[in-house]
Amino acid sequence: MAAPEAGSLTTRAALAACVILMFAARSAAQPQPVFVPAPAGPEFLPRYDFHLSVDSLSPPKNTPAEIADDRFSWDTHFGGSFDVLDVVVARAGALIDFDAVEGSQYRPFDPNQGNYTLEGFVVARVNDRTEAGAIFHHVSRHLGDRPKREAIAWNELGGRLLHRFDVGQTSLDLDLDLGWAIQHSFVDYTWIADGRLLVRHQLSPRVGLYSRATGVLYGVSQLVDRGTQTGARVEGGVRLTGRGGVMELFLGYENRVDAYPLDREPQRWGLAGLRLVSR
């Protein structure tokens, strides 16, 4: 019975943290793309952001332990995003991420899937707070220690809008993406729309609070008997800044579309995690 209680606590704490942090802005998240200020002049490789995270996944409230899905116990990410060239009015770069999901089917830490994300982007600076441009996004999903002959992947071509707000010691970064699946294998996606809001509030030079909310819509083929798929994730916690990077400790909740590569079924869980980022 401990797992359902943990799921309940993490879910409630995440929702409470998001509400508190959203309203804290008046008085004073795989990491999302954020607005980058323009340099003084053209630069080669001006930015590199690294991330590494691990989430402990808990089943939803009131889920009996005997029917909890043991394919989902941990979720880990590592990768980076970098700008190859920044010419002041625009920048071009890439994002690389590897997501390993672990369960407990065969062993306590059983990596049952690995998902690769590769992305190239070009964005132009609309003003000193806004960027807009194009993205090419590739996702390839694989199973670990399990047979899989059919490719599970898709390519997305679309647009991106980035905007930053600053209110005192609080920053808000908004990322909106819309794209079309120009090629797909196994999956039935036709278009994808997602939005992310990252709120960060600095309490001191070393300590801050943050919250991140993400929503995604997957349009699907009319040949498949299911409607538009909706996913969401919210998380909130503390940011601890050191000389070499930042550690984020957080609680949250996620509803993930098609969580297992071979199943067209969503999964929901509470989560508690740790993330290391370079800024």
C-alpha cells in the first residue's frame, strides 16, 4: 500500500507547488527550449546546455499494488542542446536526448525501453524577448532485452515560438511548437502540438524555486479508431546553484501518451526526481 500513498503525495505536492510558484511571480520542464539573448556579434558554438535526470514513478492514487504496471518504475534522461552558429538576428542548433525507462519485470532495475530524440532548429529573433523559427524533430523508440522487429519512429517538421517574461527575480519562459508528422512508422500521429511554461524564482544567488507545466496534443490518422491524444506533465521544486551547474529536486505528475512503444495506451504516475542542468 506504500506505492499508492507515495503517488498521492507526489501528485498533490506537485499541483500545490505549481500553484504556489505561479502566484509567487506577483510577489517577487526533458528541459524545454528557452529564449536565448542575442550576443554582441556573430559567434560559433556560443551555447551548450547539458541535462541529466532521474524520476521515480509512482502509480496513481487507489491503484492496488497487485495490478500496478511494473514496466514503469524509473524514467531517466540525458543529453544536451547547443547552438552551432549565432548571427545575432538568428541562431541554428541541435538537441539530442536519450530516454531510458526502467521497470521491475525481470529485475529490480529493468531497462525495458530506450527512446532517442534528435532535433535541428533555426530561429530568428523577433525582438529582445521573442524568437520564432522552424524545427525538424526525429523520435525513435526501442525495446530493451525484448524482441522488436518493426520500426517505431516519426519525423516532425514544424514551427516554434519562444518568449521570455521577467518580473523582478522571477522569469517565465514560454515554448510553443506545432508540427506535422511527415514520416512515421507504426505510430498513427499526423500532427503534434505542444506547449511548455517554465517559471523560475530566485530566492538567493544559490537557491531558487521553479515549476514547469507541459501539455501536448497528438492528432491521429482517421484510419485508427481513437481520437486526438492528450498528454500533460507538471512539476515543481527547488533549484540549487553551484559553480559548475544547477541541481533541481522536484515532485510532479504526468499523463504520458503511448507510454510503452507497442501499446497505444496512456499511463499516469506521480513522480519525484532529480535533475542536473548546466544553467
